[in-house]
Amino acid sequence: MTISRRRILQSTFCATPLLQFGPCALAQPGEIARIITGFPPGGTTDAISRRLAEKLQPGYARNVIVENRSGAGGQLAVQSMKSAPVDGATILFTPMSILGVYPHTYKRLPYDPVADLIPVSNVATYDYGLAVGPAVPANVTTVPQFMDWCKANPTKANFGSGATGSTLHFLGIILGRAAGIELTHVGYRGSASMLSDLAGGSLPACCSPVGDLLAYQAAGRLRVIGTSGSKRSRFLPKVATFAEYGYTDMVFNEWYGLFLAARTPQEYVQRLNTAVAGALAAPDVINALALLGMDATPSSSIELDAMLKIDTERWGKLVKSTGFTSET
């Protein structure tokens, strides 16, 4: 794994204890920090952002607010960081896909994930799940059984995801091809309407974050038949992974990370990293993430940088293999 010279220099600074800060440090009386998200209030991203904001004050800044800049599938929030001040007061909170997958699914992006941002810390990680609803016979309880059903019912071999061009879209396509069938993708704008259609019987299956499926599974409105992690999800311990079914290349997860604007002094990066690690160690934060099917996974700046590089390269190859093209 090759890590840029800039990141190596950053990691050198990260190794130095930063117990005192200069006159420009944050957390002076009256200071305000902002966490920018690319999604509207009420969703998972917003909920995690607000929990973090609570924990980062008053230690990191006296007041930490959440600013929702929704639009273009999260792109507007990332774009806003290009003009953000480099004082550590403007923080981007985003899922990996907007930085690691979008460069391969959009012809033109208004930002460069590497040149415009500095990684700070991973926040949370979660697995994907494949679920079927009442449109699929009740005796179909495993991924191989679902693939056999699709082969026997090719006109019904459909699956949904919360967005066309998302990791979940590609997950279903890749899984179908690994099983030797073509699954037809049905794109939605978010998971709410998709899960409603799945539970109502008008959509046979879907790929979704595990956390979005838990309540429906508990209520018996759908059946999760496979998960994407390297081991079984602690939230669905009775559900086998894709790898257990023999799809050994189908090991995926998604993560949320925090980033600052490019050229932000390293002292701010490290200071925020330390504050986030403390926040993610709090039992109430760990429990709140668990309710969303997520694990708190703090990291160093350089570890997050390496994660993004690996995922960007991997998803680039996967997207290309599907033949997906974007109009924008």
C-alpha cells in the first residue's frame, strides 16, 4: 500500500502529543464549529452528526452545530469544503461512497476527494444486507435459494436499492453475476419507499444497510438472507454472510468518516481526531450507533486515508466491471 508523502508527514506530526495549542486554537469562549452533512434532517447521517456534535462540545468548541447541505446525493456538502476556512471549525461528515465511489460513477464531480480534503477519523462502520419480502416464497431463506428462485422466475428477478449508482446497486449486480444470473436493478430515492414496497410485496428483494432492515426483520415483514461482512453481523447473528455461501469475493462494508478542508494545519487534524476518539468511546454513543446497526470505529488520520484509497481503487474496478455509465 502506497501512502502519499503528505500523509506520511502528517502521521509524523500525529505522533507528537498535542497537549497545548497556540493562540489560534479552537475551543476559546464563543467559538462555533460546524459539522456539515450532505443529507437532510431526520436520516441516519443527520442523527449520527448530531450525536457527535453533542459530544464535541464544549471540549472541542463551545458550540458545535450541524449544517445540512443536502443535494446531488451528498456532493454539495463535499463541494462546500473547497472554500471552508482552514481553522478546524468546519468539519465534513460523509459516507465513504461519496468520496470513493462517485469518482467512478459521475463524469464530472465538483470536488476532488484527495486534493480538497484531509482525513481526520473514521466514525462508524456497517454491513450491507440482502433481504426478501412476501413476493418471494416463505421457504426461500438463503441466498442460494433466492438465486434458484430468480432463475426459475426471470421476470421477477428484481432487487431495489436506495439510489442508482450506489454501492448497494452494484452489490446486487455483482452478487447476481457471481451466481450466474442477471438481477434487474430498481432504483429508489432513499430506503423508506423501497422498504415499503418490499414489505408490501411489490418488490421481491433489496440491498440495504443492515441497520435499515432490523426493525422490519423483527416485525416479520421481510427476511434478511445474507450479509456482506467478513464475519456475521452481531445484529443478525443467525444470518450467514455471502462468503459463507461461497461468494468469497463478496465481502463489503461501508463507513462514515470525518474530514477537514485541505491545507488545514495538522494540529487541528490531531486535535479533532483526539476529540472524536473520546466521543466514540462514550457508552451512549456506542449504544446509539448499535441501534442503527453500526459499530463505532475510530481511527487515525493516516488509517482513514489508507482506507479511502483502498476502497476507491476497489470500487473503481467493480463499477467498471458492471458497465455502468452515468449521464452526469
